[in-house]
Amino acid sequence: MARIAGSAALIAVAVLAALTGPARPAAADARPGFYLDLGASVSLGVQPTGGVPREAPTADGYANDLVAEQAALGDPLRLVQLGCPGETVTALVEGGGRCYRPGDSQLAEAVSFLHDHADDRGLVTIDIGFDDVDACLWHHTVDPACVDAGLAAVAGELPQILGALHAAAGEDVRLIGVGAYDPFLADAARDPSDPAFALASEAVIARLNSTLSAAFGAAGIPMVDVASIFAGQDPRDAADDPATLAALAEHTCALTWMCAAVPFGPNIHPNDQGYEAIALAIEAKLPHDD
């Protein structure tokens, strides 16, 4: 797998490490530990292949990085990934997406797993919602009706998902939500003189993250602010400053494949540095033994 290095990516990782400080694992516990990773393609570490298929899951995603980080801290976790590329909230609940047949679903598999491991300690991350609005942002345009429908689905289905996971999880299972980033912000790096689409896409992702945050907050589940990691700051604050917006877009380029040359880019998924930054942000939400 080719790697894209960028100063912005290195800065992002360094800043996160500085803010969180040296991580410390929770108090030693002899019970088995697991990491149940739920979501769509980003949850699986999908990256471009440069061939056919155009992209595929990898062992370099944030879940893999987090497991490696926890193992180094003396807290080994067994990784269980149930995610599915292109998964929407409705498909996660009902099945019928690319990976699960109707009558089965990612949620049903997750609930069954949690029931079977009720006495274990574990971590569950929920990374869903982006694919409910992704199709609304293609072709350099924003489809408002499509966005409204996607956000309504997230608002309606996510509480059901979280409620089912909470009910099935044992008392020593930690749930963490993963917010969305805007890969289309990178458009402002390619054409700094025309930031309209980048700003419009950011507004959509901001609405999505607001919807996600409300649902996670109501369920008492912390959410990782991925958007700020991939943009550096709120790009809407730079709406009147094309040069600043372009610099933020370059930050997104450094953590994704959006500005990579063909055949690897443009691709909306994080690169190795982007996935590592998400892993660090999730790790910062975990309890540590002071």
C-alpha cells in the first residue's frame, strides 16, 4: 500500500499526542477484551488499490491502529469488524446492503455478539451516517432534498441502533461514536478561486455531525470530532478568505487520498496518517488509570 506523507498529517498526529499525553491503560483486568468495530467503509480501513477493485479494506485502518496501540500499553483487544462499505443507517438496522441479506443485518450481528460476550470487557465504535449523505454531494453539486432525507434517516434510525447496542452490552463495555469528516473540502485546494462547493459540502457535513452528536449525546455516548482533525478548523470561518480555505483544504488532502494522483486518487478515504489520527482521537476517549 502506497503511503502519502504530509506535514499537515504529521502535525495533526503530533498535536493529538501532545494533547492527550502519554496514554495509560485501564487497571489490569484478566477478563478477555474485545473491540467491536461497526460502520461503513472507513470503519474497515478502506483505501485505494491503484488497480481492480479500485479500493479495498486494509489492515491499516483506525481499528487496527487502535488495537496495536492498546496492545503496546498492555491491554490486548480482539478486533471484530462487522462494517460494510456503503452502509447506511437503514441498512445497518434492516440488512439488505452490500454485505447482509434482508432479515440479517450488521446490528443483529452486533447485538448477538454483545449478548455472547456480556461478561467480557470491551469497546464498541459506531461509525455511520456519511453514506446517508455521500450520494447527495457528487458531481460537484449539493442535492438539498437528498441531504434532508439522509439526515432524517440518521436522526430516526441512530437512536434505535444505540439503544439496541446499549441494551445488549455488558456493564464493562465502552461505546464511542465516530463523527464524519468532509473529503470534498479538498476541492478548495484544487481550485482556490472557487470555494463554493467546498463550503457547501462542509455545511452538509456540519449538519450531519450535529445530527450524530445529538443522538450520541442523548444516549450518553461520547463522539470523536473527526471533522476538526481533517480540516484543522471550521472552514466556514474562512469563507471570506480563499487563501486560508485553501490551506485547510490542503490539510484534508494530507490526511486523505483526495489529492493523490491517478490511479490512487481522488479517493474520499483516509490514508495511513488519517486513520492513525482517528485512532489517536478514539484512544483519547478511553478511560485511563491515573
